[in-house]
Amino acid sequence: MNNKLLKTETQDLHDRIEQVMNAHLLFSNQFTIAHYKNFILKSYCYITGIISKVSLEWPELSDILSQKQDSLLVDLKHMNIDYTQYSPVVVNASDKHYKLGLIYIVLGAMLGNKMILKKLQEYPSFDGFPFAYLSQHQDQLSIIWKNFQVLNNQLSPAQLQQVIQGARDGYLLFGE
């Protein structure tokens, strides 16, 4: 029940991020390397900004974020992007469950990454791209997502509201 409520309460912002990231261009074969660079940079700035904030309360999920961050660096280096000139998102949160909402953005994106990866591999302009970020954890995705759902479904209504608020704020931060 909590999982459905989390998705419903954040769907509007999820849809807005898809629009900002030009997801509609992906399936009309108009998605460019510039769009991909923007996506990878935003993902890097988001994960880099939240990773230190969530590591104490959610160490197992923080490990996943660290691995995602490492894979983003592979993609950024492949595209010769100086990521040091970009600022991570700024998070000033102390609530444990709010931080879980910030993590939800990354875990939820992993579900879509599989579809994005498959589509981009069809584009000739992306030949030779490592797609490290998109392919990271694909073989463990079902267990990662199931564990998150079990955790989320055990939360009290007040805790769930914090997760929802963290996710909503996370989407806004990602879209900046």
C-alpha cells in the first residue's frame, strides 16, 4: 500500500522530470548525445549531493549510490566532461525517512534505465559508449527494488509522509 501511495504522490514530478530530460525524444529516435550528457550530469550532481547525507542512516543503499556515482564518472570521462565544474545538489535534511525519499529517486530511475539503455544501444551515434550508469545493477535490480518496497511498506504513515516529501523535493532538486 505504501509503495502505491509513494508512486501516486510523486507521479506529477516524475512526469515533469521525464519532460525536462527529453524522454519523449528517446522513442522518436531524436535523443542526442547532448541530451544524454545532460542526463548523466544531472544524475551525477544529484547522487553526489545526497550520498553523504544518507550514508549513516541507509548504509546498504548508500553503497548502491556510491557504485552508481562511480559508474557516472566512467560515463563522464568517456564524454570528456569536466564534472568538477558542476555543483552537487544541496540537501539540508536530517530526517531519516526524508532521506529515503531522496534515495527513491535513484532506485526508481534504475527501473527506467534498463529501457533507456536498450533504446540508446540502437542509436548509431552512441556506438562505443560504455553506458556504465545505465547498466550498473541491472542484474540485481529486481532484488534491490523488492527490498526497497518491503522496507517502504513497513513504514508508519508519518514516516511515509517524510519519504514522500523527500522524493518530491528530490525530483525538484534533480530538475534544477
